[in-house]
Amino acid sequence: MEWKNFTLIGLGLIGGSIAKAIKKAYPRAKISVLEKDQHSVEMAISEGIIEKGLQSIEEIPSDTELLFLCTPVEWNRIFLRELAPKLSSHTLLTDVGSTKSSIMKEAEALGLSSRFCGGHPMAGSESSGYKASDSLLLENAYYLLTPGQGFPTESIEKMKSFLSSIGSIPFVMSPEEHDKSVACVSHLPHLIAASLVKLLKEEDEKGTMKKLAAGGFKDISRIASSSPIMWQQICLSNKEPILQMIAHYQDLLEEIKASIEKEEPQGIAELFRESGEYRNSMDSSAQGLIHSEYAISLHVQDHPGAISIISTILASNMVSIRNLGINHNREKGEGALQISFYTGEDCEMAKKLLHKYGFIF
Ligand SMILES: NC(=O)C1=CN([C@@H]2O[C@H](COP(=O)(O)OP(=O)(O)OC[C@H]3O[C@@H](n4cnc5c(N)ncnc54)[C@H](O)[C@@H]3O)[C@@H](O)[C@H]2O)C=CC1
Ligand SMILES: O=C(O)C(=O)Cc1ccc(O)cc1
């Protein structure tokens, strides 16, 4: 299906990335945007990503086929309420929020069950705003959908095929299962990262600990730099599942504390053995292997030697690679190779060279 008319409310990291991915998959698409930051709107217009900025929901074009709510979760819920009586009947509605039960209940209460499908791309970063958005952010990432009972099967298929067309991997689940799952794999980890950094700040009287914090601390604490307002709203709208995960995590901390107090070497080793085995069994094929300011992603056919050709081109031009990763897209039999660099100059040089040799970004 050739989608043409989209409206986005919120053009930050996720809204901007969706707009860029849409424009890549559907170059003739017209995207209208309601976004309070005019600078982001102007930038997106000048880059040819969006068609126009809207001043109010009254200006949403009546021919909108798909409307995305891309602001923090509580504001998405409020926008849905305001939009309900004003939208043309053939517009499908979705959101990108990190919690799902709350907005699904709102949609049902507003009588929008047949037109609203909850959505949540399982990709992102600690950065915010349109300037951090990227057409590749959602590529090869799971995109969770939580349609309600009244959402027609045919419309679920439409949503799934749209998400596949922008490179995401759609996955349907219930709002309750969604909220419990993300409380464990996303919400609690963000809270742990933030409190771990707070622990360092409070313990670090002389400021030396901060200097010593190396790889492990940096890996586990990156997401502590995420948007405060976004996380405030996520925590309050997924209160019960998050409280349950905190309680379970507290029990685990108590267990390891007891093993250390009682000097039980087996208990300590067993924690690392069991967790390490499970961690190693995790699927790393979906999404974001590389997070870097200076990174590119290019399409490579899955044939032997592709990486050595690229590394030879770069090395022979004195461009140093910092990291390499492949996002396998098993359905299409090709991968997106992500390469990161130490400097912006190296990144720009790599783009020019690889473009010259016919690689597609
Ligand atoms: N950051 C991440 O990694 C991910 C975020 N999400 C969800 O996506 C949603 C958006 O998050 P981000 O794009 O990261 O945040 P962001 O802060 O980058 O973007 C939000 C945008 O909404 C705009 N906005 C806020 N209130 C507005 C209003 N009243 N009218 C018009 N525009 C308004 C802001 O100006 C901003 O540009 C949130 O619901 C979040 O839970 C989902 C997956 C990943
Ligand atoms: O940066 C990361 O690793 C994230 O985990 C980003 C993220 C934040 C919120 C979501 O709902 C989904 C993904």
C-alpha cells in the first residue's frame, strides 16, 4: 500500500526518526507536524523531511491516513482526548509512548478502539530532540503494537505492513504484557542507571571516583542521561509494574548482600554464572549495536569479504575505525553495517569514500 499523508504530534528523537524513515520509504509522502519547538519544524522543512508545521490540532489535514502521537506519554494521552471529536473518520491513530495500558484505556473510554492502535518502538537513545533523530533508528528494531479488542484485524495488518516497510519488526502483544515486560527490560534499568550515578555523586567526596569510573560503569550508566520529563511521565503511568520490579530487584540485592555478609563464595559465583549464561543467550541481532556521535550505517549484501573491502578502503585512506557492528535483517537477507569513528572528520571522509565506491547508506 502506498501511504501518502501523515501527521505527527511531537517531532523529537522518535517523531523525527519516524518522519525521516517515512520519507526514505515513501519519498512522495506528505508529513504535517504539530511541534512546539519551531526550530525543529524549520529544520525538518529545510531538510525536505516534512511538508508543513501546524499551529493547532484544528489544522490537522483531513486527508491524514496515519497520525502518530510522539510526545511524552501523559501528553500523548491528553492529545488523544483533544483529538477524539475532531478527526476525520478515515484517519488511523497510533502513539509511540513507552507505556501502553494507560493510553489504551483512554482510547477505549473515548470510543476510539476501532481507530487507535498503541505502538512502541523498542529503539532509542539517551538523546532527545529532532537534532538527534535518525532515519535508521528504528531499522531492524522491534516495534511493539498493542491493538485493543475493537481494532480490526485488517487494520492490524495495515499497521504491521507499514512498520515493515520502514524497516522495523512489528510484534503484537497485550498492553498488560507490554507494561510488565518493559518495566523489567527498560524502566527499571533506567532507574537503576540514574540511582547508580546518584550513588557515585554522593560517595565521591573528592571527585576522584568519577575519574576512575571506567567501561563497566559507563556501559551501565549511559541511560542515566535520558530526558527527565519523559521518564517522570513513564514512571507515573506504569506505577504498579515498576513497583513490582523494584521489589523483586530489592530481594535480589538482599540475597547477594547476605551471600557477601556470610562470606558464601558459592552464592556469589552462582549469581555471575547463572546471569552470565542467560546474558550470553540474549539475541543481539535486533537493533542498535553502536551508539556513537560519529557513526554511519550502510547496506551490505550478506556475502563473504564485504567487511574486508570496506575496512581496506578506509585503512588505505588513513581513516581509523572505532567499532563495527552488523544488524542482520534475516527477512531480507542483507545487513546494515554500522561503523563508528573517533572523529567527525574521519566520519565525513568515510562517507565520501564509501559513496565513491558505490556503497548505499
Ligand atoms: N527516547 C527514547 O529512546 C524513546 C522514547 N519513546 C517514547 O517516545 C515519546 C517521545 O520521546 P522522545 O522523542 O525521546 O522525546 P523528545 O523530547 O525527543 O521529543 C518529544 C517532542 O515532543 C514535543 N512536544 C512536547 N510537548 C508538546 C506539545 N504540547 N505540543 C507540541 N509538541 C510537544 C517536544 O518539543 C519534543 O520535540 C515518549 O512518549 C517516549 O516515551 C519510545 C521509544 C524510545
Ligand atoms: O537508549 C537506550 O538504550 C534505550 O533503552 C532507549 C529507550 C528508551 C525508552 C524506550 O521506551 C525504549 C528505548
